[in-house]
Amino acid sequence: MSKFWAASDSDGDSDSESSHAERNEDSSVDWDDDDSEKDLLEDRANLRAPLCNTRIEEAERSDQGALTNFDEKFAAQSALTDAKDDPHDPNLIWKGIRKDQVFAPVPTTDSSCDRDPNVTRFVCMSDTHARHRDIPFLPRGDVFIHGGDFTKSGEIGSVQDLSLYFLEHSGKFQHIYAIAGNHELTFQPDFYQTARRKHKPKPFDPHETRAALKNCTYLEDVSISISLNGGSDGIELYGSPWTPAFYDWAFNLPRGEALDDMWSKVPATTDVLLTHGPPLGRGDYTDHSGRAGCHELLQHVQNRIRPRLHIFGHIHTSHGYSFDGHTLYINASNLDSETEIASRPCIVVDLPHDKSLPARIVKPCCRHVETIGKLVSWLEEKGYNGVVDRVSPSLKNDPNWCQQSAPFPAAFFTGGPEYFELCETLGLYRDPKPREDLRVAVCQLYAECFE
């Protein structure tokens, strides 16, 4: 899904809108209107609960109300005014329920630990929008998941290439599952026939396009049992593409009764829930309009289904994870809407076969390249000469420089400040080619952490 949710005269297809996720925390907005609007905006400034676990979540805790120009102030103020008349507005609902929501420390493990045979490892991808080849290396796991929006608007060529991509990586997984997202117009044939404005010069054949998705199991409002090695009880996975109505896209339903009816179909025995969109308050924060998640989905997840793992995408700006004490929520969106590159890493999760134990995030460990010198040697070994050649020989021969710690916390792999710090350390300032080579190298290094 596009991350642009503000009221607009456009058709809503605005994935290229620039991000303002990390605004100045000290900024504020002066309102001349009634205090209720000020209170609501101030509430939005702190929508993220404590114990955030990724750089993206930390950014969401910053002052999202720090709008710096009149147009943005006007758009935000108008959205607040309009929301007062909408009983399904997710921001107002969140305001009423957020104090009852639990944001517990996220269970984690380290990729350097020996693989536990009593867990199933999930590698999670979503929202690649035909840019899946921006991620040429994937972590090894048992189950590979794609949470939808694998095309721009349902193009058959993108589906065919994704199928080939799945085949190329099939040796790393026992199972590959995918669902559609709101951008897979051709996967909802009845809708596609009415969405003429989304058609290319010649409409695609919806049945041919769906048939082109191969080398995976496609799920659409169905459950499947993932068999476990030597075990009788499998993992129950349910997949569904539906999201709250947003402009004129596929698999949309109105908030309220229609979505409640849809989520009531999910079996209460579900262990892993795969939906395209997020539940309210979990990986659903947008830069322009605050919360965009589905309240009805949240109610079913927390009160009835209670899966141990809920994987989704849809909101590009909220890649990350949170934990409510029982369910681990994963926003696996890979696309960075600023760069239009699928540069965010696939999130890796271990799900214990003992159903009394929670799912846990697997964090990458790069001890084999813990210093800059070892990193340069690794880059050279892997053939990234375009990067290595840009490093000054005087630096390569400087023992103090070589012994510097390489900046490899998990945030490095999301393109955070550590990534740009490394670019500067290696002298990759202006030339985009070696910087892109380094991005690919980081992708490979991330995948190697899970071998």
C-alpha cells in the first residue's frame, strides 16, 4: 500500500511521497482552534508505547505533530476535524484503547546460536512492489512468507518474475507462502473489470495472471497446516488479503461490520496469521494521517484468535515489530518509499513447536566482520571490488583504522545512521555506484548471518 493517507485530490497511489517519519522531537504546532484538536494532535505525538524495538518504532515515538509548513498544518487540522464525525476513525479509536494495550519487551534470540530443531524459522517479506530483486540474498529458514503488494498494479510480468525469484531461492526453504495485497488488482477479477483507470494500455487477463504465480502456495482466506519434521501437530497458518477501504484498490472493505465479518472467518486455532494490512496500533503508523490499522482485526486477534505470530505489511513507514505479551506483530514491508528501493531486510522469526512459548525475533550476528579491517577483507573476498577500490590505501594500511568496530547493530541493516556512517568511513561519499554495491553487500552479509 502507499503510505500516503492524507485527504487528497489524487487517486491515492502515492508510494513515492517523501517520508517525514523522523521529525524534530522539539518542534510543536501552535493551534488557534479549540483545545480538543490540540489534545488529539498531542496524543498523536506519542502514539508509540514504550519499549520500541526497531529504529522505525523509535522514529514513531518522535513528535509526529511537528508539521513545519502551513499546508501540512492545514491538512492535519482538516483531518482532525473530519475525524470527529467518523465513528470508525482509527486515530480516535486508538485514543480510547491505547492505555489498555500492552507493549511488552520483544522475545529475541541471536542468529549465532545453534538452530533449535524444535522451532520453525520464518523469513518475512512484504510490499516489494516489483522490486523483489533489490533483495538478491535471503536469510535461510524453514518458511518464506510474502505478505502481498508484490506488484505495482497486478502486472503479469511482475508475477512471473516473482515466481522465478521464488524458484531461485527455494533451496533455502521447505515452504513458500504468499497472499495478495491491495495492489494486486488482477487477483480480484470482478474488481479489476471496474478499475479501468488502473489498466495498462491493454488490460491483463486476471486468470492468466493469477495462474502465473508459481513456486509457492497462494493463500486467500484459507488455512493451511505446515507439517513439522517428525511431529503430528502442525503449525496452522491463515492468509488473507483484505484491508480497510482506501481509495480505489483491490481487496478493500469498509471499516466496521464488513471487516468484522471477514475476520470472523479466521479459525481460533490459527498459530500464524498472515494479513496484508496491520491491526490498529501495531505497525500501522503513517506520516500524514496517524494510525491506519484495522480495529476489527485487532479485536479478533487479541480477543479470539490469539495467534502467536501475526505477519503483515501495507504501511511502508512502519517496518518493525512489537509484542503484546502473547502475539508477536511483524510489519515486514521491504520497500523504502523515499528511495523506491526494497532496501529493508526480511525479518526473521523463530516459532517454537511448544505452543506455550512465544515467537521470537532472530537478530543478526556478524562476529566474523566485527572490525572495519575484517569487513574490507570480506568485501574483497566476495568480489565487491568497486567498494574496496574506493578505500584509500593509507587507510587500509592504518592499523588503528582497521581495528575500528564495524557498525553492525540490527539498525544497520535497515539503512539507519550506521549505514551512512559506514559509507563515510569507507570514503563512499558521492559516487552512487559503490554505495549501491555496498547496499547489496550488506544484504548478502545480513543473509549470511543466518547460515
